[in-house]
Amino acid sequence: MNDAAVCASAEEVLERYAATVFNAAYTMVKNREDAEDIAQDVFLSYVKARPAFESAAHEKAWMLRVTINRCKSFFRSAWQKKTTALEEDFPAASFTADELAVVDAVNRLPKKYRQVIYLYYIEGYATDEIASMLSIPRNTVLSQLSRARKLLKTALKGEFDDV
């Protein structure tokens, strides 16, 4: 391991990225318990791998990449294919009525659009970084963002006309 590498304790990593990993997983699976299980798997992977990172940004990208991969595995599992999840939303008390409309519209997006919206708008990643994380071409990310925005615009049309 070189001197420039960032190596944090598992407790520090858990404290730093718990909310980020959980929110990313929840955005994809839309179920609190499944998101918690996925987050736990991500942190177990971190403890087992003990990777060294060049920077905090690289560490965060690794955590999100592993989260996305765990979510993809979750959707491919035989258990998931044979079950129907109960719909669950974030607690309504934490959002205004306008924010709830947006959250609901985002939750109704197909999974591939939810993940690029989350990474772009919530986590603040650039399209090149998202493409690298998702192992897809940059233009695909741009197309998915554009389509997601159009879907959101259609879903939210008229909701905010009085503002």
C-alpha cells in the first residue's frame, strides 16, 4: 500500500457512508429492509476486501459501485423474482407536499432511470463518472437522464403551475 492511499477503519467508513449507501440501495429496491440488507452486504464487502483508495472520492465511488452491483444481484435473485414487495415510501413527515410529489414521481421511474437520477442529482456525479460506475457508455447515461427528465416532466406537469 502506498503512502498516499486512504485507509480508514471500518467504523469510520460505516459512519461516513451509511446514509449514502442506504439511500442508493433504497432508491433502487424501494424497500427499507432490502436496502438495509444490501447496505450491510456492502459494508461486509468493504471489511473483507479492505481496499486502499487514492482519495475520499474514489472511496465513495467504490461504495456506490458495490451498492449498485448488490442491487443488480438482488433483482437477479430467484427469491426476488418469485416475490412481490410491499410498497413503502420514505416517511411523509420529512418532505413538503411538493417534495413528496417529486419523490413519488422518481420512485415510479424504471430502475435504470432512478439510478442515473440518483447518482446525478443526489450524489452529484458527472455523466462520465456515472458511466464508469455503471459500466455503460457516457451517451447511454446522457440518454437515460434525458428520458428520465421527460418522464418526470410528464408525471409532474401541472403540479407546480401555481407556484
